[in-house]
Amino acid sequence: METRTERVTFPGARGRKLEAHLDLPARRPVAYALFAHCFTCGGDAFPAKAISQALAGHGLAVLRFDFTEAGADAPVTHDFSDLADVLAAVAYLRATREAPRLLIGHSLGGTTVLHVASEVPEARAVATLGAPFETGQVHGLLAPVLKQAGEQGEARVRLGVGAVRISRHFLEALTRSPMEDVLHRLGRALLVLHAPGDGVVGMGEAQRLYAAARQPKSILALEGADHLLSRPEDARFAAAMLGAWAGRYVGSREVEAQREDGPELAQGVVEVREAGEGPFAQDIRVGRHRLRADEPTSFGGGDTGPSPYGLLAAALGACTAMTLRLYARNKGWPLEHVSVRLRHTKVHAEDCQHCETKEGKVDRIERVVTLEGPLGAEQRQRLVQIADRCPVHRTLESEIDVNTFLEDEEDRGEQPPSPSGRGLG
């Protein structure tokens, strides 16, 4: 799915300039999300990018930033160390784009978004990944460091394999309201994602979050993952689950598209229009069904759906299997399962023995039919012959009359004109 990323800066809570990344879908976003994470304390931003860009694939624009300091020389512009910094990010989106409808937080970022959610009236849903129920365990890690920090009031604490910069003010803000009260007044859908094997924040913290929250709420175990979702497959799984869940509460590209489509198309009418995601992607409506077509990346497309020829071959394959099933059922033959594999190519006409065309190239579709069940040799041979009788096969081999018309503004929403109407024949 094609997305683009912008680097943005805005003033933080204490007048500093803060830096974040805004991942945008190719089309107009259906909603905005805010993602506060602690992934790059492990030195790898892949999980944050994977989750953010997967949400962009669902039509959401995501402003993501890290609560961590990647190293001693990390620029201050990366340092979100205050709850008010998160609200500053919300204010930036509200002023320049649109206030976030989804708040996401990983690790301490999850605890943070839960605390600020009540101050973001536009937010409809909150999701946490590996978030602690309370910061007591972090306090235990920080206590000796903060004591040494003295008047500076901040320190770096190790979470997993990296360091997180946390201020005394930040911890005080998190502990000002008990988490039970925070969740009681949340008033938004909650998804708790957590790895049972998380060695930094135990699974018990997720269970406490879920137990204290009101409905609607969901909890999902990221089996086999660690606190930082270090394995790409774990990050992708979390991204897929989060994207599917978010669509129910804050909208998705599919839901928005269906809303814009209007009434269901009449039987036999197919509508194809540009998806706006890359140069070739197309949204297809067939009755109440939605499909996607695109070109592979090798041809300059985004590979977000099958190619037109892929859809053509799929139509022939589906028609073949249906025709064989209908014939076998009418005959009472023990056909248990049918599968069809097809491949479209172009070959030189001179290499096609039964083609009337003898110059240039012709289209060839190779079709391999697999028949399962206790069929006799004659039955199998007959079914192979019947494959050529499927309606789509006959259409492809017959003369086809395609009429093209130019639709005027006043024609929109009407049925396609008949061949006798105005247009291009």
C-alpha cells in the first residue's frame, strides 16, 4: 500500500521544538491518529513504522513520535518527556490537519495516552501495546537515578535494550490520578495489546488494564513477541490487528469508500474508478461487492490488487469450476473438489497451431484443472471437455461488441446509456 511520510516540528510544552513523523495515505485520510511509542529505545524504528504505515493503508494518517532518547547525542527535538508534549502534538494536528480520533501508545506511551485521552474530546478509541497499569516498577528503576540527578529532575532508565529519558515532572503527572480513575472516565473504546512473554512489562499489567476499563474493550495476546516487537512478523501482526479494530471505531478506507459509493449497483453493472493510491490502483464495485485492481511494482504499480489480466484469468477460472460443479451435480458424479490454475501470456501467432491469426502475437491462457474424487477415466475426460463450455470461455472465444460512451455530468447516477444513445461508439 503506497504511503508517504512527512517530518514535522511544532512547539512542545516547555517551548522546545518537538519533531515527529506523519505517515499519510495516498488518498485523503478518513481520520487522524496519534502514536506515542518507545520502540527506538531498542535502536530499531521498524515496529513503529510498520504499525503506522499499516494504519495508513486503512486510510488513517498517523503522527508518530518516540518517548525515548536514542542515545546521549540524540537531538532534543526528539525528546517527548511530558504529558503536555502529547497534548501539544494533539493541538498541532487540530490546528493544521484534524484532531486525532485514535490514540495509540506503546510502553510508557500507552500509559500516557490513557491519561490524556479525557482531554482529547475528538478521540473515539485508545489502543495500548505493552503498557504498564501503573508506573511503580518504573519508579523503582528511577529512584536512585533521580536522586543523583538532583535539581535537574530527570534521568535515563533502561527499558529492554535501550534507554528512555523520563522527567520527574512526567512521573508525577502519571501518578497524580490512579489508573483505576483514568480508565473509569476514559469513555472510549479500548484495545489492550500485550505479549505474554514481555520481560519488561508483565502480562498481568495488561490484565489489570482490561479489568479496570469499561466496555467497549478488547484484549489481544501477542503470542511469542517481546516488549519491543523485535521480530518483523510480530510488528506486522500487531499492525494488522490494530488496523482492523480501529476501522470499527474511527473509520477506514473501506468504510469511507462504501459510504461515498451510494446505493448498491444493479445486477450486471460493474463500476471501476481510480483509487487515488498510486498511478494505477482501481476500486471496483460489482453489486454489493468491492474489489481492487492494480499493476505489479515491476510495471510501476503498487501491487495493491491483481492486474486486469489477473482478474480476467480469475473470471475464467471461477466460471470453469462452477460449470464443472454444476455438470457433475446434475449427472450425480462423485466430484469432491475442483481447482483451476491459470496463466496468461502472449505468444507468437506462428506458434499457435489452431489460431487463425498468423502474424504478430496472440493471447494464450493455459488452464490446468484438478479434479478430486472417485471419478472414472471417461468422467474425467468428459469434465475436461465441459470446461470449454463455461460461459466466460465462450465469451472469450466469440466476437465481443464493446461500446464506449462519455458520461456527462447530468448522466451520473443513471444506468449506462444504450448503444443508440449519444457517445462514442
